[in-house]
Amino acid sequence: MQAHHAYAIPAYDQALHLGMFKLHQGFIYVIFALLVICSPYACAVELTIYTEDWPPVSFKNGDKTDGMAVEMVEALKKRVGSNAQIQLVPWNRGYKALLEESNVMLFTVGRSEEREKLMTLVGPVAVSRTVLYTRKGNAAKLLSLGDDIHEVAVGAYRGSIFADTAVKKGFKTLDLASTPQVVAKMLMMGRFDLWSEGSIVVPSVLKEIGHSVDEVEKVMVLDSLELYLAFSSRTPLATIKLWEDALRQMKKDGSFQKIYQKWQPNEAPPLEVNRLGLTAN
């Protein structure tokens, strides 16, 4: 019996050690699998992506969404592994979702100090200017008003940075509408004499409503304008960084520039990449 027990104890220990080894090995496999599965691409939060009708930056083309920034975002989606659909919605709806919901991206959003307190901006993806336009032949008369020009009503679309900029520059009366196209129609009908809009889109917006850019003229430039991808405040930083890195790669390998110059052949694309606002680097 003693010999039997002397033989049985080591066998038990051997089995115990073997079991512990297999358990340890299994634990290592689980950790490895989690590391593989939770790579930055696999573990990024899926976003709800909104844009607006603002040609040629973003617009509806038949049954699909098209435009310079849309093409950029589609390319970025492939790089980050996103399957989210780009939803074209009225500006106010997209902007409200950006401010109130989790994991939302809205493009393109003009940079301002106020907005940097509310969201994270990654870009720029385009550069424009905020310009006051009027009907052809009307600019000299308006400029002759001097400081009294600030008493003239300015048309802009509701919730836009173009409305905000006009107010910042001292214009006292705004005539707001739901879309850039409606505002442009109101200008051409004589509803007001000044239209605040981004220079990058004015030719396309006028064409869309049956007019030509030759029918308007610039009165003054109010401000320069950088356009960004905007992420809601409750979007994880890891997800934002993934999109930021993808944009950086596009600008490094030249694919960003190719898209930009396809839509804006006479303009230099912005080559820097910044993360501004709530999660600024």
C-alpha cells in the first residue's frame, strides 16, 4: 500500500500540472484572440454619418450621394473599415444630431471657436471663404453706404456659419431660410440684397436653381473658412483618431489631393491634418 501511494501521488501532481499548463495555454490563446479581434479597426465604434445638400461638396446625384467631401469620406470609410451609410439630411437635423447624440459624424463643418467647445473637428478637408454676394451691378451701390451697409439685410441658411459670421461682422438683420438653394432664389428675386455663403459652393448652388455665377458679384469677403469632419462629444477618442490617421494617410499618399483637384482644379488642397476642439491634440 505504501508503494502504491508513493506511485499515485506523483501521477496526481503530473495531471494537476498538465491541467494548469493547459489552462494557462488556453488563457494565452484567449488574450491573443482578443488582441487580434480588438485591433483599432475591429474595435472602432461605428458612426452615424450625416452630410447636407451643399454642392459640389456634398449633394444628391440621382439615387446616390455625391460630391467632393462625399468622395473623400467614402475613401476614408474603406481605410477604417466602416460600413456606415452617408445620410444626406437638412443641415439643422444633422447639426442637432451632432450636438445631442453619441457617435455622430457630420461633414463638412466650418471651424469656429464656438464649435470647438462643442465637438471635435478633424481636417481641414476643404478651404473656402465666407463672402457677401449681391445681384450683378449692385455691389458699388452697396459699398457706397460705408458703415451703413450693416443695416442691409443679409440672407443665409439657418444654423450656418455664414449666418453666424455675418452677425459677428456687425450685420444686424438676417433673413434665414432652410437651404442655400432657397436663400439663393430669394436673392435673385430681390427679397434681400446681400447673400452670405461659402465661395466654394456658390457656382454650383446658382446652377442648381437655374442661374449663373455671372449673375452675381462679390461685395466683400467676411472671413476665411476651413471645413472639417465633425465628431459628436460622445464619440470615443480611439474612433476619432482612427479617422484622423486615415485622413493623414490619404494626404501623405496623394489620394486626398487627387480627389480635391478633381472637384476644385484651380484650388490648392489643404495638406495639414489637425484635431481641434474637445479632444484637441
